[in-house]
Amino acid sequence: MAEKGVEIAPAEGKLGVLLVGLGAVSTTLVAGVEAVKRGISEPVGSLTQMGTIRLGKRTDDRTPKIKDFVPLASLDDIVFGAWDIFNDSAYDAAMNAGVLDKDLLNQLSEPLSSLKPMAAVFEQNYVKRITGENVKTGKNKMELAEQLIEDIARFKTENNCSRLVMVWCASTEIYIEEGEIHQSVESLEKAMYDNDPFISPSMIYAYAALKSGVPFANGAPNLTVDIPALVELANATGMPSAVRTSRRARHS
């Protein structure tokens, strides 16, 4: 909730949604948005698009849709980007996932085929059951973060986006405990230069997003932004960060 006296700027221009992982979750989201934009489907299940909000008393009968009351981006203004360890386009990935009807996907083949993933930051130790060839390389984890920062800037420019958000939609990482390296931005950055094994790929993405002035949402129960260092960075940059479920809560 906005603080009293704080004005929320209207959602103008294109909104870039950067997805980490282009698998079943991401492609279902992309296909759903593209289907709604083309009038093929209705946004059933979307709180912002279908939900309403009550204003005043019940008897006032004032219940506008949330999307008409809150300054949110229009679905027509959303453009997607993604990273993935596989080279498959969103169309191929969605076909392989088998979540959506193939007839629907064929109607969306043009926008889905045009969404091709950027090379991903990946570490085998964190997700042991999959391997892929579309992976970034660098001398240390800070260099990988800098490559992500370059990807973010390039995507924003090439797609003429006014704003960006990043969402982790990749596989859940192995459980790790919060340590000394996670206590401050300074210690985190040193650990990234040192290639510390307890700096996970999701932390590298979150760091790159926050340093780029991009809000980050963690869609898996990884430790990720649930550490003091990234909370500090979020506060310093004024960027929101969100977690799905704290690993600490799951294992307490």
C-alpha cells in the first residue's frame, strides 16, 4: 500500500516482463496473455482483469473492475522476454510442456515462435536433474551478473519499454542456508567475485534486476531475495522484491 501523500504514476508505455525460465509456467502465461490480446480467450482467473473492487457502501453499487480503478498496464502494452538453458522458442517449449491445447498454440504460433530465450545463468549443482546448452559463461558470478544487466538494458532499448519487471519461473533450486556472505551488499558482491558456491543463480538474477532498477519476483521457494543483502539492495534502489514462500519458513 502506498504511503499517505505518495503519488502513484500512471502506467504509461510498454511494460517488459522478463521471465527467468521459459518452461511450462512461463509459456502458459505468455500464451494466455497473447490469446486474450487477440480476442481468442477471456482472462478467466486473472484478478486484475476480471476482479472487481467495492467502493463505498454495498448499497452504493460501485464495483469497478480492478484494472479500471488501479493504474495498471494494459495487456496490449506487455512485451515478454526470457532466459532459458534450452534454445527452444516459447512455441516449441509450450508444445513440449503439453499444458495447453495444440490448436490454441497453433493460433498463437507467430508471437510464441518470436519469443526466443537469451542465454541463461545456470549452475548444475543447484538443479541437478537438467542440463542445457544455452548457458552463459564468465570468469566469476559477478561477470555473469554484468552480462544479465547488459541483457536487461538491451531488451529495454530494443523493445522501447518504459518499465520492466523480472519474474523467476525456473526450477526450484536446492536448499541452502543463509550465511555470512548474504548479510550485506558488500559481502554479497565480494562472494560473487570469489565465485562462492553459496551464491545461487537466482540470487545473481535478483542482483542484476535490482541493480538495473527492475522489480524482482521470486516464483519458487528459493532463498534468493530472502537475505539481508538483497533486502538492503532493494531498499537502496527503491525497487520492490517479492518472494513466493521462504525456504526458512518451509524448513522451520
